[in-house]
Amino acid sequence: MRTLLAIARKELKVYFTTPTAYVVCALFTLVASVFFWSFLKRFMLDSQLFLEVQRPELLEQLNFNDRVITPLYVGYVQIIFLFVLPLLTMRLLAEERRTRTVELLLSTPVSPWQIVGGKYLSAVTMVLAMTAICLIYPLLLELAGHGVGGSGPLDWSTVLLGLLGLFLVGATCAAVGLLTSSITENQIVAAVIGMMVLLFFWVLRGVGEGLEGTLGAVLTYASILTHIESYARGIFSLGDLIYFASFVALCLFLTHRMVESMRWA
Amino acid sequence: MSDRPAADPAVSPAPHAAAATAFMIDVRGLTKRYRDLAAIEDVSFSVAAGEIVGFLGPNGAGKSTTMRILTGCIPATAGSVRVNGFDVFEDPHQVKRCIGYLPEVPPLYPDLTALEQLQFVAALKGIRGRQARAEIDRVVQRAAVGDQLSRLVGNLSKGYRQRVGIALALLGDPKVLILDEPTVGLDPKQIGEVRGLIKNLAGDHTVVLSTHILPEVTMTCQRALIIAAGRIVADDTIDRLAASHGGKSLEEIFLSLTSH
């Protein structure tokens, strides 16, 4: 466990002593904020419109959860994760192999699980940091906004479950990124394959919904997109949690096989 | 398998029974093939505890490949390696605990400082806390990198990178040191220091060092192993090598053995 933590700490040190972590987090915040602003603007326009047309029942349905936070998390931040996380994880194993520093890990008494676990832990810590950044948007609304009839502007349990869903999606993207980083020495190849794999699991839902019968259902179930929905709507779903956990476990298992094969192939 | 020689010494005698007791490193019939290309072919040798052996050969002869197999970084196609009585393939953890390895390219992370790099490797080797600090102080002094500790490894000169690499191999005071071209990139003064350092390791440590600088072998090693085109062509003490080749210098012996 200590060896695993030492590896994770070293990876985080590299993320934070090089511009990587700062550039990724800054750009992530910038893009997410632009989306946030655009949803907020739309929200304001809609509420003005509903006031003008004298439709108070529509106005009452208008809330920050459904109109700003959920579409922000599910529609956009997820997509940023899909592209950013393979870029963040591409170096984890590919670079070690290219620069031959992997010989250090292979010639010291370190097990493949400690290598995979340590590297993954560092990536998940970055996901956690980015998920935490997403907390600023509901906090801003809480500070500046107000709800109907004196209640708060937000339903926080929905917000927090949305964040949990976001974290799970990020953790899945990181696991895929780590796996693709283990199959090649070339970082760009690792990142591109990672993005493609993730994109595939995203669009799978569209394919599945277009098909009938069992195949359609299976493809829909396999899609990452299917499993974030309940979290976005504020429902805790054990089934979806198991989906994400097994996705991550499978990727880590395959990465472990790849690392193991470096010394046995 | 390993207890059979003890049980019935008459049937399967010498090599393995002896390996378990006397030899620190015992290599038998080691072969590594990349598809049709054989990097090393049927390499066998053994190194006694406390011995310093020079591994000599022209570029591409298979020195680094052999060393990488010895340290468990890559698997062999055939053959076996025992270090300190443990099989590299069956007991890699035990073997890695007693080996310090300096690869051909020092395994350094350019974004870490030299001190962070040493701390990381100490953690990988399972050295913790106060003991780690003491160990790092010790190897820093031995490799003479004390004034470079706060610099990023990526900014160090080649000589200093090589010395940090040596310091990493020495961490934890391993019984066996496998050094792949330890003096590459060093200036003459540093070369002298590193050779002195290696000589001082004799007795307590078993050292295998590879080089293509012949005087290095004469100066630091008791025995030379000459490898050419993936095969061992000579394995003897330097004096006896000279005697058997009619008093020729090591250089002449090397050239005559490796030229074909």
C-alpha cells in the first residue's frame, strides 16, 4: 500500500510541478464556465419570456437544477472529461516505456498491482479536483439566486448526486485512459485510442436505441450515457454504480495484464 | 526441483547444488530471441559472492540484454537465472530485493528533483522514514551528488545523471549490483572516483559491470567475461586470460576473440 501511495504521490508531483495540472484545470474551468454562463443566459431569457406572456405555471417549472446544473453536468462537462482525461492519463505508462524508466519499476520489488493502482489513484485524484471545480457553479447560484416562495434556488441532493455521477464518469474515463496508455509507447496513440473507445461507449446508446430486441437493449445498457441519467435526475442508483465500478475494474484488470506482460511476454 | 541435488547428489551433480551454496549469481543456458534474431544464445556463467566481474563485449553483443534478464526486466526465451539462491522467474520479488541495477539509460524522471527521485526509489525499495533519510545521505555521499539534489533531473548534465543513477542502484545497500556501463558520460576524474567506489564494494557486494572500455576491467575487476554476438567466448581471471593467450594484453585478446 505504501509503495502504491509513493507511486501515486510521484505522479501527482509530476502533474503539479509541470504545467499539466494547471493548464488542464484552467482550461477545464474556462470551458465549463462558458457553458454555465450560456445556460444561465438562456434561463434568464426564458423567465423573461414567461413573464411577458403571463404564464406563471411555466415560470414555476423553471428551476436551476433542471435548466442549468443538470444540462451543464450531463451535457457538457462529461464531454470535456471524455477528451481531457485520455490526454491527462496518456503519459502514465506510455512515457515510462518510451523513456525506459519502467526498468526502475520492473527491477525493484514492486508488484504490477502497485504500479497500476498508484497510477490510477493519481488520475482519480485529478478527476476529483475537476469534479470539485464543478461545485463552484451551484455555489454561485446558491449565493446569488433565489427560488420560488422563499426556498433556496437549488435542490442540493440532486446537485451532489449529479457531482457523484460526474465523478464516476471521470473515473471511468481515467481507467480507459490508463489502459490505452499501457498498450503503446506512443502517448498520442494512447490518447487517440482512449478518446475513440470512450466516444464509442457514448454513441453506443444512440445505436442501441435504434435497434430492436435484445441487441438494442444490450447496447443501450453498455453505453456510459445510459448510466449517468439517474444521478443527473437526483436518484441514487446502485445498478449504475455497479456498472461504473465493473467498467473501471475491467480496465484496471486489463492494464494489470499489460504491465505483467512487460516482464513475461 | 531445487532440493533434488541435495537428496540425490550422485544423479544430478555439480551446477545447481553448488549454485545454491557458493554462487551469488548463476546463469544457465540463457537465450533470448526476438523472432529470428537471437540477442543472446546459450549464455552460462556464475559469479561468486563478493566477486567483481567485468562483462565485456562490442556494441550489440548482448551485454544489456543479459543484464536486463538478470534483473527481471525482460523474460528470457530459455534458460535460468538464480540470484542469491532465488530464481528470477519464479521468485522475482526476492531477487529484486537483493539487486541494485543501473540500466544502460539511467531511469530518471526529468520532472523530479534529484532528491525527489532518490526518495521515490527508496520508497519503491521499501526503505522508509528515518532509515530512508540515512540511506539517501549515504548514497548521495558515495556518488558525490550532494550539490545537485535540489535541481530537476532533466536539467542535470549527463555525468550527474549517470551518478544519480549509480546512487539509485546503491540505495538499500543491495548484495548484488548490476551496473550497465557505469562510467559512461563521466569526466576522467569522476571515472576514477566511480572505479574506486566499485573496487570498495568488493567483498561485501557482488558486482557485475558491463563496459567496452578495456582498462576499466583490468583496473576494477577480478574476472572478465567476454561476450561476442550473443555468446560467451571467454570467462576467466584477467591474469589467466593473458597467460593462455601468450601474454597478450586484454585489448589484443578482446579483439581476437570478438573479430568474426
